[in-house]
Amino acid sequence: MPLSFLLVCFALCQMALAVTPAPDGGYAGNNTAEGTSALFSLTSGADNTAIGFQALFHNTSGTYNSGEGFRALFSNTTGVLNTAT
């Protein structure tokens, strides 16, 4: 009974909302972000990893960057192949 009720609720739901950030941290372009506002400004960058509060916060189109920790690479916008902890 509970399962059928749950299925009916989903069937009648008019809209499903996306979760931002993605719950598993995976984004398009092989980007990964875990932490509050990590990769916050990302537009077209690819292959970036941001772990920590506001890591790679201003990164928009930078690629192959890795920032781990509080505001790691915070001001990076278009840089390539940067690493910071």
C-alpha cells in the first residue's frame, strides 16, 4: 500500500525540481564540485574539481583546475591546469 501511494504521488506531480548542486557533485563537462558554492560561477569550463567552501568560486571557463579547501582558487576565472589546496 505505501509503495502504491508513493507511485501515485509521483504520477500526479506536475513538476520535478532539480537540485543545485547535483547531489553527487557531478556536473556536465566532467566537472566535480562538493561544498557550499563550489564552482558557483561555472559557465563553460570543463574537467575541473572543486572541493570545499567556495572552491573555484569565480571559475567560468577555466579547464583542468583542481582546488581543494576553503576558497581554493577563489579568484581563478579562465585559468588552465592550476592546482591549489
